[in-house]
Amino acid sequence: MESSSRIRLQTLAPSLDQNTLNALADMYDGKALLGTMSENPITLDKGTRISPEQGAMLRQLMTDNSVARSLEVGFAYGFSTVWMLDALRKHSDAVHIAIDPFEKSRWKGIGLKQVDKISFKGDFRWVEDFSIHALSDLIRQSEKFDFIYIDGNHRFDDVIVDFYLCDKLAHPKALVILDDLWMPSIRSASNFIINNRNYEVEAQPISTCLYCGRLKTMSAIGNISKAS
Ligand SMILES: C[S@@+](CC[C@H](N)C(=O)[O-])C[C@H]1O[C@@H](n2cnc3c(N)ncnc32)[C@H](O)[C@@H]1O
């Protein structure tokens, strides 16, 4: 019999790759999962993941915007990563970088194991470092991304620093997403960005969960009145 998670996932994202669907169904079913650092399956903390609705929305946004290069801060069990990698499958030059200093220590490599399971053919890299260091290194390497998802440390100052660094890695017209907009710290950060930086908010169905900001293009700047 098909699990309720599998049916929900198929309804939300009918074109999910079969390997992705199998991995996500196991993950959302709440089964204990193996990690690269664990000999026995580990029961997941259900608070540390994006919902299927949010995951499907990330994937849809990436697909709609033909994203081939994506970056995320906060890897953990790999829920968001698996959704994002599925959106990259059709690009032969796909790149995804996930930053998390605690992937092996705290999360026992469960995210890495899920990525192994989905047979992703593109260039997936996990960076075992704090976001301030990893993002600064990527800036030095002149890397650029079309889609950046920030879901790491949720303190206001950490989010603003992550945003500041990610902004320097964003292609023109890139989408930058902050998760957990229900948190006061993230709301403050998103208000700061909207009022002070050259971003505009995208229409989004799950308004309490995600802030999606798109860098304004140079030609658009003159046409959009900025909040003071
Ligand atoms: C909410 S979890 C991410 C969940 C993941 N996006 C998902 O939906 O499956 C937040 C993650 O941020 C990581 N983290 C915390 N501080 C960080 C930092 N300074 N730099 C990078 N990652 C950090 C934690 O180890 C944790 O895995």
C-alpha cells in the first residue's frame, strides 16, 4: 500500500523523479534513517525540515526560473537539498552547494546519505564550515548562483550576515529565499532587506514560511519606487 506521504508528495509534485520520490517518502514517513556517520538508523527530529508544501514550492520556483546553480545554508537531514536537487536534474551543468558545519557531527551525515540515494548526476558539494567562512570563500572564488536558500542560524544578526554575503554571490535576477518568516528575527531581517536593499518580493503562496526576494535588474531600478 502506498504511504500517505508518498501520495501527498505525488499530488504536490507529480513530475518528481522516482528516486527523489522514494527518498522523500522515506524521509517524511518519519522512518529512522541511516547517515554516513551512523551504523544504526536514527529517528529524525521532525522540527528540522521544510514541509512538503515548502519543498514543492522551492522546486517549482527553481523550475519556473530555469535555475541551474543553487546554494543553500543549512543542510541537516537534507530535506530542502533533495527537493532542490530534483529541480536541477534537467540541467547538464547543474551545481548545488550546501553549507553546514554540523552535517557529520550533529546530523550524522543523514543528509549526505539521502543525496547518495537519489542518483543526482550534477555537481553537488557539501561545505563543512560556518556560513560566514564558506560564503566568503565562494565570494573569493567569484562563484555566482541563480537561487540561494538561507535556512541556517536563525538569529537576526546571523541571517543578516548570511544575506549580506549571499547577495554578493547572487546573479542579476537571482532569487534569495529566507525560510521561517514566522520567526520575529527573520521578519526583522526581511523588513530590513525590503526597506534598505535593492530587492523586490515575489508573489508566493506560503507567505508565512518564506521570503522570496529577487534582485532588481538595473533597468528596473528607475521604475520601482523604493520604500524609504
Ligand atoms: C533548520 S536546519 C536546516 C534544515 C534544512 N534546510 C531542511 O529543510 O532540511 C538549520 C541548519 O543550519 C545549520 N547551521 C546552524 N548554524 C549555521 C551556520 N552558522 N552556518 C551554516 N549552517 C548552520 C544547522 O546545523 C542546521 O543543520
